[in-house]
Amino acid sequence: MAMPKLPAPELACPLAITAEEPYVDHVEWIRGLAAEDVARCVEWLRAIEASVLAAGEL
């Protein structure tokens, strides 16, 4: 099965993510997100899912 196309640019990640030194564990970073950031990310992921399904990619 081919990889689905990436969503449109308007579905960009709602978080400002930057590379950091020293290394920051991504799991710990996610666990440290504020509740409103988690809610925005869940909404973002659901929008991506809807976009892929609407395009008939899956």
C-alpha cells in the first residue's frame, strides 16, 4: 500500500517545535504539555485523519 499524501499546509502542527540542545526526550516533552496544547494537538490529528479519509487515501 502506498503512503497517503501529506495533509494540506493549512493543517500545520499547532505547536511551535524547535530543535534544542542539550537533547530533550520527546516523550517527556509531550508529557509536559499543558492541557490546552494537548487538546489542540488532538484536534489537529483528528483534522489530519479526516483529510486523509476524505481524500480516499485509506
